[in-house]
Amino acid sequence: MKTMVTSRSVDRQSGEQRRRVHADASLESQIQKLRDRESLPSDTLTDERKKEIVELACAVYPSVAALRQRHLESRQRDFARTLAESREAVMNHAAWSSMLSVDSATGHRFVIGFRNVGCAYWRQDPFHLGCFNCGYCSGVAAQLQPTLHELETQFENALRQAIETNVDFDVVEFLNDGSFFNDEEFAPAFRQRLFHRLNSLPYVTRVLVETRPEYVTRECISQVLSELAPGKKLEVAIGLESADEFIRGVCIRKGFDRADFEEAIRCLSPFGDRVQVVAYSLVKPAFLSEMEAVEDAVHTAQYLAGLSAQSKCRIVLKLEPAVVAEGTLLDLLYFHGQDAVGHPYSVMSYWSVLEILCRLRQKDIRLPVRIGAREDMDIVQKVPALYNADGMFNKWDFVLYEAVQHFNIHRALPRLLAEVDEMFSDTSFDIWKKHLGLTSSAIDDCRARLAPEIVQAKQGSDERSRSVFLGKIFAALNRIEYSEKGRRYARTLARRTRRHGTEEMRASVERFVRGEFRRIAKDFWVRVQDVYFEVDEPQLMRVSLQVRDLSVKGSLYSVWTGIPTGRVKGVRPRGGPIRQR
């Protein structure tokens, strides 16, 4: 029987064929642009290494474009389904918000990501890739322009939740997908109302906004400062990511060069003490080894210190250890890197963060430094940490991570080294040095040179009481991670994942974890934020917690822990979180 082909079906087939041809041609064009970037200068990589990285980036480009498209379509379907049920339930709530540590009088910052149309850079990209490492575009972007009232309601709801934690904060940060100064993303009328609301909060002394450099103008900054109360300072955060043109252009795909960043600095410098820049530096982007990542971070710090001195603009370096975020290039390379490029992406060790800080001290690079939190990204698959060979968190991971986050507040390297002094007996330090090919590290050098100051820091009363408190958390984590009870519970939990929804799972984990913490100290309050299943075998349950000691007002800690489940019959290994946010 012959199939009749109508003119309409022919038109439809030819239209689909034209779209495929156009997409293929566009993809080839994008890959060629990436290949052309091999000529970008690099201060840390050889020409041979640059060529190797370009070949790898071009090889995975079609795969990451397809992954991003699938991921965005999935998120958009979920969003559309929820929106159909109730626009109010979606658009009146921020994409995410949290309380994190910071260098301020209270030591805490309230951060929020608005649910809005998203970054213009990735929206204008034909394959919606944007920056290779960025996962915000799928987690924050609503593909829908919220009304002015909806944006205000998002802020009020998130602010109310922050106040209900009873943790004092004096810094507000808008960590959003995109640019705060892009009028298409945030209308001037909304910015004006938002700053008016912030002016009514006398305890807020500092406000941070994120933007790409092309949206920074003197007129815009003047307008913002006229709307923000005189007693409040403005921080403008820009994702420079790397001072190396090649690394920024190929490994991260930022879409701007150093000249664009420097032009933004020139626009900001006339505003003196009222404004400072926070320059993000992504540590260990795709295709770089851990040693190359450390060297690039130090080089970026040197560049920023010089630029700050030259421009008279105060610049803060914020190190952002790369996380594997869902729907990104790192997601592809972590889970499928062996097939795609011959080896999977490996997240960096937190020892490397400490090494960078010590190298800055060695080189006398005088620049304020902050270190990003693991919770700064919305949907995380894998975080930089201390891991054992079996994929479990090393027992000292919490101590090192918490000490580094505490450094954000006091910025004293001897005090940081004092907090982690007991860790150097652990084999993970020597394993890390061997992995990087180091016989002696900057950490070793600073420990030797700063020994008297480290001893003095350990003897301080604040440090002793903090050590006792952290010791309680350490003991609770050992019960959760390494006890037979914890293993049995995790195996049971793994079997139930297909039969129970997100809220039931979260509540179950929270009851178990809270019970284990209270066996150690009855004054702990525990809230479980996320539950993950790792793709590797043995299967791993990972839990992100916030622990607050109720007897010490305002102490807020973020704890990441894991429980090995072993092989569980009937549960297919998979990546990705069971979300609660």
C-alpha cells in the first residue's frame, strides 16, 4: 500500500529538515568560534596545552549543547506544569535563598536568587550554553517575566524566612542568574523599590549585586547610590573567573575579555569608599588540572591586586571552588567524561583552597579574599571537598571546610592554620601533595614560618570554645557516617526512594540525623536541606545540613556528610539531588 504524501506533509518535512540543517550549521559555526580562541593569550598554559584543551572543548561541544537543551526543556516542563496549577505558588517565591558566612560584624549574609527571565548572555545563545560552568540558568530562570509585585513578594517571603532563623545578618546579596543592572532583567522601578525596602532595614550595612561588566556605567551606579541610604555600601560582583584570557574564553566561555572588565572598573573607581568590586575567580574550571587551577587562581589574584592599586578601586577576590552543577559542562564531564574525553572531571580537594591562600601569603599579594560556600550554587551534583578513595567524605572534611568559611570572617591565616592543625596527621594531606606533584607545599612553608602565631591562636579562649563546639559536630558526623546504625539506615532509605516523595524522604533523614546529633549534644537544632544519591558504586547517600547551637546565639554551620549504602538491590545508580528547595 502506497503512502500518500501531501504538499502539507512535504512542507512540514522540508521545514524540519531545514531546521536541522540550520542547527547543524550553527553548531559548526559555534565550534569554529571556539577553535579560533586558541590564539587567545595565556599566562599559565603552554601553546601545546592550549591546543589540547581546544580540541577537548570542541569534541564535547555538541554533547554539552544537547545536555543543556534536554535539561532546560525538562526544567521548563516542570515549571510550566507548576505554573498551570498556580502562578502565585511559583512566581511569589524566590528560586532560592539562604544564610551564609561573610566578613562582617555579624558574620552572616542573607542571599537570594530571584525567579526571573534569566541572563541575557545565555538567552541570546542559540544553544543556551552561556558560561560553561553556570547552573543558575536552569535553576533560577523562569522563562517568564515576573511582575513588579511578584518580584517584591519574592523578596519579602525570602526575607521573612531569613528573619525566622533568628540569625543576625547585616549583609544582603542578590546572587542571581544574570545582571542586576540589565534593565530587561530587573526594571529600574524594581531596583528603586528594592533599595527603598533595604533602606528600612537599619541593620543592613552592605548590599551586593551581580552583573556582567557590559552593564556597568557611571550613570547606572550614580542612580543606584542615590536610591541607597548613605550609610549602606554597595558591592558590585563581576564574574571575571580568571585573569587568563584563554582560560576565561575557552574553559569557561565567559563572552567578555579583560578590557571589558577593566572598563567596568574605570566606571566604578570614581565612587570611592562607597563602592567596592567583588571579582569572582572560578577555581578548577573544565579541562584544567588541579595544579593548573591553583596557579591560575594565584595569577588572577596578582592581576587584581595590580589593577586595584592602579585604578584606586577597592577589589575583593572571591575564590569560587568549582562545583558540579546540574546541566553544565562539568556535569557532562563528571558523569560521562571517560567516554567524552578519555577521563572524568574530578572536583578539587579543599586542601587546594588552603594552598592558594598560603601562596598569596608567600607572594605578599595584599588583596582581601573571600571563599564561596558550597551552597552558593543552586543545584549541585558534586562539591569540592576532602574525599576518601571510596567516595565518602573524609572525616576531616567538615573541619577544613568550616575553618575556610570562618576565614571569611576573620581573614587571619595563622588562625585558619590553627583551626586545622590536627588535620595534618591525616593521610589525605600527603595524598593531595602527591596528586599535585608537590614535595613541599606553600601550606608547609606557612606552617613553619607562622608557627609562633599559630600556637598563640590555638591558646585563645575563643578558639578553645570554638574547638569544643566543632568537636561535638565532628563526633556526631562520625556516628552518622561510620556507625553500623548509619549504614543500615542508609540502605533502608535507598530502597524506599522510589516509593516516597521528596518531603517524606527529607523528614525521615531529618529525624535520623537530628537524633544522632542530640545523642552528642541535646542543644543542637538540625535542619536537613538536601539528600543526594551519587552515581558511583558503592552508592552514596549525601546529606547537606544546617546545624545551629541554640546555646550560642547566631552560630550557623553548614555540614555536608555522607553515608555509604553499599550495593542495594533494585536501586539503579543515578546522579542528581532529591530537591527540597
